[in-house]
Amino acid sequence: MKASVSTFIDLSRWMAAFMVVISHARNLVLVNYEAVHQKGLLDRFIYSVTGFGHEAVVVFFVISGFLVGGYTYDRWRREGPDLTGYACARVSRIYTVLIFALLIGASLDYTGLHWLNASAIYSDAQQRQITSIQYAVETTMDAPTFLSSLLMLQGMFAPTFGSNVPLWSLAYEWWYYCLFALIGVAVLETGRRRAACAALALFIGVLLPPKVVLWGAIWCMGFVAYRWVWSRWWRPPPALGMVIFLASLLVSRVVRGAPGVDDKGVLLDAFVRDGMVGIGYVLGLVSTSRMTSTIVWPRLQRQLSDFSYTTYLFHFPALLLLVSGSYQTFGIDFPQQPGVAGLAWLITCVMLVYVYCFASYVLIERQTPQVRRRLESMVRRGARALTAAPPDAKADTH
């Protein structure tokens, strides 16, 4: 991959993770914009630049389609489909971090619920009018909800386990991985295997909620972007691509911030907004392939992007415990007005959570390559054992 494209993806990944974290932190620490007492230009700016969390998730979908869908299909076309390797790569990538995110998140939520809940945020979040979490965390801390999150059913057929509300998008992405693999095999293979994979993909698609299937088109935009980058098709100049991408972000933010509009909204309207951001990001991404020089500090961009996945999965339970514990221990109220004290507390919360997420990355996510190698080795050994021919029985005939 061209260095400029790779570095832009790294930049996009860590920036998207940061936008999600700062958006959730802002929603917890500061009051909603409608409740700000004196709205000035600085307040409008702060609430605007910290409100791109939803658009960041759309960018994550496109990047996933680009890296997972585009690269895998390209390799499968050359070497043939390898479902075993693909499944081991996806399982190790997702579950190495997810299992610990659920367990550690549960321990943080349990601590907050039983010892740091003077604010009642874990038992009655609605009273504080925080948009990031609008349900009672204590009602989702049970074994069936934990199991549903392990099976990637959260946000579709079951609530998210504990306070980890960002996990809804991970469930979407997981099912896109599954559908992509099945459709890819159906396209590249022949005979019964093609028919079986096509039938299973159709069956899963029918069972999934319409929104999950519809947003799959945004994930597929990443696949299209990958094919576009490697084709001879016309690609927009970098300046034009970036202007279109930034414009799509601003339009989405303005539309979502309009009175009476929220992220749930009418399904088709929400899809058009998110699809517009997805197309804008595709044009920006593809345009970087025409850059004659790479983006600044490529090594730093890569290092920051390396723990974006851990940051996404780990940050929210830590944020919730931090603001709840600080309220009970030090009397730091939340949400509060966006004054000097409020902004200082917001920055402090984000910094502390990032330290926690980076430490979690070092201890957990950094071990993913080893987990993948061991898992794949174990699965392939098991497959060979199952398909091995029985021992020669000629000796028994004498």
C-alpha cells in the first residue's frame, strides 16, 4: 500500500477513536448544549468539535471495509478463499480485546454501582440527562446479557452488557465480517460450497435487523475504496478529496444538531446522513493515493492508531467510574457548565482514560499476533486430525 494511503488510515483511526472518547467525555462532564447558561462563540466551537463521535463510527466502518474486505478479497482472488485463516484472524483480533473489555468493564461497573454510586448514575442515569447513557446500568449486568455481548447480539437483539455502550458498533462490524466471508466464497468458489455459503449469507441477512443490513453498504464503501485505490480509475486530487470529506462531516454535524433530530431518527434519513459521510471519507481516502509525499510523522500516526481498538472498547466504563467516583469522593459535580473548571475537568478525564487505555493495550491487545498464531495452529492441527486417512488395515487381514 502506498505510504500516503497507509498513513492517512492510521491518522483516521486514532482521530476517530479520539473523537468518540472526547464526545462521550463531553456528554458526561458538561451539560447538553441546550442547558448552557450563556452560549458564546467559544461554547459553540467546543460543542461542535467534540460532537463528531457518531461520524467517527462511520469512518471506522469504511476503514474496516477497506482493510478487511478489500485486502482479503484481493488475496483470495490470487490464492483462493481461506476461511480458516480468515476466521482465526478475525476471532483473535476481536475477542482478544473484547473478552477483557467485558470482564474489566464489569468489574469497574460493579465497583461503581456498589461503592461509588452517590450520583445514582449506575441506577438512574436518566435523571442527569446524559445522552451517552440513558438506561440503568445495573439492569444489564447479568449473565444472559454478558453472553449476548460475547455472541455479538448487543444493540440488535439484546442490550449492551454493563455501561459499555460503544459495543453496539462492534456487533455490526462482526456480522459484516461474517457476511463478507460467505459472499466472498460464494463469488470465488463453485459447486456446492458456493451454494451453501450463498444460502447461509442470505439466511443471516434475513435474520439481522434492517438497520444492520443497510449500514453494511457503508462498510462496503471501504471495499470499493480499496478497489479504487488499486485501479486505473480517475481519483480526485488530495485537496479536493479532503475538502469533500470535511464538508460531509460539517453537513452531517449541522443536520444532526438541528432541533428535533437525533442519531436514531428515521431509518432512511439517518442512513443518508451516514452514507454521505462514508462517501466523503472514501473520496478523501482515495485522493491520498495521488499524494507525492507522505503525511507528516507517519511513525507517530501508526503508534497512535495501534491502540485505537483498545481505546474504543475500554474507555466508557472507565470514564463513567471516573466521574462517578470523583463526584462521591471529591464533590466534583457532573454534568456541569462549560466554564474553566468544567473544561479543565474534561481534559483531565480524557488524559486519565487514555493512560488507562494505553496500559490496557500494552497488556492485552499487543498480544493479538501471538494469540492468532496459536489459534490458527491449533485449528489447522485439529482439521488435519479430523481429515487424516485411517491407518492401513492390511496387517489385520493376516
